[in-house]
Amino acid sequence: EKGGYPHFMLKEIFEQPRAIADCLRGRLDVENHSIQLGGLVDVLDKLVNAKRLVIAACGTSWHSGLLGEYLFEHLAKLPVEVEYASEFRYREALIDEDDVMLVVSQSGETADTLAALRTAKERGALTLGICNVVGSTIARDTDAGVYTHAGPEIGVASTKAFTTQVSVLAMMAILLGQKRGVLEKEYAARLIEELDRIPGKVEQILENSESIEEMAKLFTYAPNFLYLGRTYNFPVALEGALKLKEISYIHAEGYPAAEMKHGPIALIDEMMPVVVIAATDHTNDKMISNIEEVKARKGRIIAITGEDNEEVMDLAEFNCPIPETEDCLSPLLTSIPLQLLSYYIAVNRGCNVDQPRNLAKSVTVE
Ligand code: M6R
């Protein structure tokens, strides 16, 4: 059932080209540069006219939600707030019939996410879901939604659920940008064509998994890791750190790169690997200065960067080059080497990769 792989997690990482393609299939119309999301047809008008979108989720799905904020703001010019479902439900959350609540959940059963959804519903908001498990409680309780079609995810560490959630969010944001008349035609066309190429580019990254396996050997016993990213790759930094923590039990933190100066820089020394996700063009110079700051303190740089970005590659000690893509779609590529890195480190440490201690696949209790 693991299809020849030693763990479900590795199988699911390698399934991503297929999972993303399945997620895009029938939705992405490359010829006509349009997107169809059948599950949203009935509520599209309301969504197009919404004043605000609130996204609630937990864990990895919250990281997708954070990317959703960046995507909806950039492509659809729609104000977004992203909430930890557990915080939203216990706060005096201001939400009403003018708002749309979008919950993101692989399992569709996460207790806090379900409670946040019910709160929003009680207050009259339109509720939407992005779920993987068909017929799950959240999928049934939302007014409308989009399935990720990633196939069953068994490993506790979420991998293909994340990249397919982000694919759905990107499609939703492009569609909304088009319908709201705020997305330039040529840019929308480029994004749709590029989304179509993503499965092939993920495949290319996976073909390089051996170099990440080799690199992982050198960091197996690092006590701490820092992950830095900006804009679209800040949520990826958070996700990379979570992945490492949950399966290898190494302490890791993700930060927006500029925040390093406001505290975490004090931690950097020759024992500290720093994973820099430098794959967005307009922040490249800033990331380069962050890399230099880390190097000046003898931190060890692992860079996830565009394969043409020689400036970053020359500075880094280790490189995971990724194919060039549109900035806002880069998380679909940059997250892959981070999944592999955490996987190989956890295996080297003899950890139970598919069922890490203290964790459940689906958190149905508070
Ligand atoms: O099923 P959900 O997407 O609602 O689950 C949310 C989190 O429990 C989940 O993403 C968790 O953080 C994963 N173990 C991360 O890999």
C-alpha cells in the first residue's frame, strides 16, 4: 500500500505531481485562459462582491491560508484576514453577513476549524471550504467549496494536502481577480499557463531528491534550525519549520526574513543551519543581505532558490535550485525540498516518520 516507498510520507511527497495535476484537472482551461470551479458556481456572485474574506484553519492548513491572504490580496484585491481557528472561535470575532468565511482542512474534521466555521455561520457569513476528504463534516457543513482531490493522505505530516490547497487558493484568487475586473488579462493568462506547468516542475525537483538526501546527512544532529522567507515564501518558511519539528523533533522556527534582526539573529552561530527561501524576484536583494548577515555570524546557509539565481547560489553553502516560475506560485515549488529535507533528517534520526509521537492525523478534540 506504500507503493514501494518505505513511508507514506515519502510516497505522498512523490505523488505531488499527480495530486496537483488532479487538483487542476477540469478546472484550469489553458486554451481559454479561464478557470472553472464547479463547487463555487452558486455562490460566485456573493464571493465577487464580498467586502472581506476571513480564512480560518490550523497547522499546515493555516499556512496555506496565510498564502491565500497574499494571493487574494495580490490577484483579486480582496482584503483578507487569516485566523487560527482556535483563536477565532474564542475571540470576540467580528464577522457578519457581509463577510465570507473560508475554512481550509485536509481532513475536514479538525475540531477548532469546525467550531470556527459554525461561529461564522451563526453570524450569517457565507461559508466556504477547501477540504481533501470528500463528505467530511466541514465539507458538508459549508455552503460551498472546492475539493483538493489529492487522494488519501496517510502520513501525519501534511505534504500533498498543502500543495493542492495552495493550488486551489491560486485558482480561486485568479478567478476572483478576473471576475472582479482587477487582474490584468496578460498576467492572468501567464498565471494559468504557469499553473499548468507546475506538476512538471515539481517532478523536476523530485528528480533531484538524492542531493537533498545527501545534504540531510550533514544536518541530522543539528539542534536548531531557522527558516527565513519573504512575501510568498514566508508561509513556506513557517511550513518548512513545522515539518521539521513534527517529524524529526528538532527545534525549528520560521520567520519573515526581515524579523531576524528583531530577535532571532542572537541565536545564530556556527551550529545554526539557516534555510533561506529566496525565490521571489522583487525581494531578492533583501534576501541577499539577510544571507550576508547570517554568514557574518558563521551561520550555515541552505538556499532554496531559482536555478538561475547565481548570486544567491554563490553565497550559500548548500543549494536546492528550483525551476523558475511566477513569484506568487513559487511556494508550490519551494515547499518540496523542505518536505524532503525534513523527511530525510527524520529518517536519519530513526524517528517514526508517518506517526510522530504525540500527534494524530486528525485533531478532532480541542
Ligand atoms: O486536517 P486539517 O488540515 O484540518 O489538519 C490541520 C492540522 O492538524 C495539520 O495540518 C497538522 O498541522 C499537520 N500534522 C501538519 O503536517
